[in-house]
Amino acid sequence: MTLENRQALMDGLRDGTPIGLGYFVVGFSLGIVAKYVGLSPLQGFVISLLNNASAGEFAAFTVIGSDAPYLEIALITLVANARYVLMSAVLSQKFSPDAPLYQRLFIGFAVTDEIFGITIARGGRWLNPFYNYGVMLTALPGWSLGTACGIVAWYFFSEAAVSALSVALYGMFLAVIIPPARKDKIIGGSVVVSFLLSYLAAELFPDVSAGNRTIILTILIAGAAAILYPVKEDDNDSRH
């Protein structure tokens, strides 16, 4: 390993540590949800290791709990995690043209909101993959271990304590949607419409599974917002 790669790896380990700690807390709450649907600590650990996305995992756990077919689980996970396709496309522009395919695939596997943020903000003409390796070594285990520990905690805490700990996951979702909703009226309106339509869909179409309702509403609402209110090039700085 060259000195440059070693330094990039150490920088990644340093920057990934606080992310890993945050992931552990959120993963702990996610583990409680996983226990609700009957998953074991090992199953929760493996799922979090392979699917590094809270919203995607939460949606998947929800449809698993309703005994949904594999296709529905795959579709809702794909829809919930679709934004990572765009993030991966942006990161791909930061790679040197000589970067091998396996490095691109490996880093693409671990694209999360936080990892994308610190990677895209890092200086330099080209992305050093060893920086992402360091981030992954500290961030991803926190997510997986947190999920497994959340499931294990079920056996040691009272029902009231477990219920209280699970609130952290919903707090994270609120932290994700509230800041952009306050800055952008279109996003805020889309969030409100999503809540209302989700409630109406559950009342009017009780025979349609929660997973299918989520898939349909996500595509329709996101598609309608993109068509009616497209983001113009000269509006990027003011809208983001």
C-alpha cells in the first residue's frame, strides 16, 4: 500500500467513526422493528450488512411482517433506495478513468446519504477508493451491529423500554424530511400529500398490501412532483 493510499484509509477511518456511531443508534431502533416481524439477530445483522439504508430496510421489514411475496419485497426496497442510483452516478464522475470496475462496484455497494456527503465534499481531482474503504470499515459495522443488538435487547428490556427505544427510528425520519420541507414549499407539500394519500389508500383499499400501496404512491407522487415542478439548472443553488 502506498503512502497516499494509507493516508486516505486513515482519513476514512477517522471520518467514518462518528457515522458508525450514529448508524449504531439508528440500527438499534431498526433491530427492534426487525424483532417485531420475527427476525433473529443473525438475520438482522446480515440484512443490514447487505442493505445499508434505513428507509429501505424499514419498508422491507414492514412487508416481511405482512408475509409479502419476494417480488413485493424486492420492488419496495428498489423504490425506497432509488436515490442511491443517482448518488452512485455522481460518485462515478469522481473516479479516475483508470479505476478498475471492482473498485467502482465495491464503493457503489456502500453508498449512503452520509457516506456520499463526506465523499463528494472531499477535495482532490479524483476519488481515492481507499478513503471510502476506511469509511466503510467503521460505518457499516455500526449499522449491522446496531440492528443485531436491537433484536437482542428485546430479550433483556421491558416492553415499555423497547417501545421507547424504537422511537429513535421515527425521529431519524423526521430529521430527514423536516429540514428540506421547511426550505422548499414543493417538498413540504409533497410530504403532506404523501401523508394524506397514504392514509386514504389504507382506508379505501384495505385489501391492497402496505408494500404495494407504498410502491404505487411513491412512484405516483414522486413522478407527479418531478413533472409539475422540475428543478431548473439555474435553481440548483437556491433549491438545495
